[in-house]
Amino acid sequence: MSARESKRTLLQKFDVGDGTYETLFELAEFPPNEVVQRHSHPGIEAGYVLEGECIFEFDGQPTRVAFKAGESYQLPADLLHVARAGAAGAKVILVWVVEKGRAFRNWAITPPEA
């Protein structure tokens, strides 16, 4: 991984239950201060921070939430959020359970109306 480029590695993908949903496991490595623009997922996202720090901003909430190495988090389906790596970057194991056939990541670049 170069100093300016994130790296995502899909570790595993499999159907859940009757095949309506699928689970994806990903290792994500982010350089310092990288921003993942405003987006949501059509299912639950869970993460475990292996190294560094992840900082989230959620629509409708005035404060940022940070998770450091050794901490985990869970985001509900369709929650619009911005994610940012901390000053030292971040390495995170991510897990999503999403409905098959829907876009995995929904970009919402336009900020909400104030």
C-alpha cells in the first residue's frame, strides 16, 4: 500500500439463511487521515479496529465518534455516515450482512439540508 492509497481485501463472502442475504468480510487498510465520503450500506456493518483509529460522523448527530485499536462497532442498515482514518491511518476488519442484489455501498455526496 502506498502512503496515499487505501487497500481493501475481500476475505470471505457467503450466503446467509435462505440466500436472500450475504455476508462479506473485508480487511481495509487506510492511510493517515483518509476520508470515505458520505455513504450508507443496505445492511448492518460491524467493524473491529486492528490498528490506528476510525472516526465517524453520522447524519443528524453533532459529534464525531472515534474507535481505536482493540475496539469494535456496529452500524445499522442505511445509516448515512462519513468515515475517516486517524492521524496514523487505520487497519480494520469489516463485516456486512446485506440483501443480495442491492448496491453494496450507496454514495450520498450531497450533504443533508440544514
